[in-house]
Amino acid sequence: MLDEVHRRHVEGLRSLNAAVTPEGLVLGAQYVMFFAEAELMRLHAELLVDGVHKPDVLEVGLGLGVFAEQLAGLGVGSYIAVEPHPQVANITRYRVLNRYPAHVRLIAEPWQLTSFPADSLDAIMYDTWPPDGHADSDFAVFVETVAKRCLRPGGRFSFFSSGPELSEVRRQILERHFAEVRTWPYTLAANKIPPSWTKPTADFVVPIATKGGCPS
């Protein structure tokens, strides 16, 4: 169940109208995701599923479906998307998922209300909008209760990480639960930054955390 803080937060998000423009996704009056992030999402996708035949992939925070689009050409076996905003979920269902080249399951609920079998996934991408002050605590709970449990041995976890370095808090969380943690830098070229860019920086880190054990 959601606690009161998270329940009110989800209700607030769902009250915001969603719209897609040539630049990206707007919730209410704020841009929250951009098509210009496609190359960054491509790097996430490639590193997550490299060397895995027909991977089973979970994305938490579907949004525009930019990650899903980049993943589509990499031979994915199945794809599960969690998106708590029903309007956003429907927009991206029709824009991306209805023609997806793999089995798709779309869940229009907060991730806290979902459940997946243990050792059932090869890769997880996490990109959420938590309540203020809960970003790291939600991340820690997700890693321990979902990512660690649901990834197969050798499975990989990544998340949207803004800024030139991985935060020490998140690095410690990852190192506590995963056998290996590596990072790759990425900078969005100045000529690709859209006019409505709302992110605090054009520098990012792509973290890949790998679960211990031997993949089957």
C-alpha cells in the first residue's frame, strides 16, 4: 500500500494534464522529458542488455517511451512498463507500444503497488518522480525490494542520473546490493539541447549495477 505522502503525490501527478510537443513531454506547465534524450537512453539500453539473448526488461517510469524506443531494436524478448499517470501511459501506448516488436505489459500504477516474480528479469531501468525529499529513500527501497529480488543472476540495473558524477548515497546503495557497479559519462551536445530544456545540466552518468551469481 502507499503511505499518505506517496498517495497524495500520485494524486497530484495524475491531476496534471499530459501533452506531447515536438520537444517532449509536458506535465501541467512543466517539461519533464525530452526527445533529445534519445541518445542517452540508447546508451542505457545498450549497456543494460549487451550480450543477453532476448532479455526480459522492466522500465519503471515509462514517460514518453524514449528508452522503450531505443530498446526496441536490440532484440528484446519481453518488456514491462510501469507508468503511474494513466494519460501518459495511454499516450505512449499508442505512440510506441502498440507496434512494439516484443511482448509488452503496461501497468498504469505506482511501482509500490506492483509485484514481479523473483529472478524473472534481465534488466531494469528506473526513472521516477518521487515526492520531495523521498528520492533516495524510494530508490533504496526499490533496489532492495524489487531490483535485487527480481533480477536474475547477472542481471543489470540502471537509472536516470543527472549530473557529472554518481551521488555517494546512491553509489553506496548499489554497492551494498550488487556485485559490480560501473558508470559511463554522457554529455548532451550543446546544439541538441532543446529551447525548453528544464534539466539542471546537460551532463549525465549512466550507472550499471550487476547482480551477483552466474546467468543461466
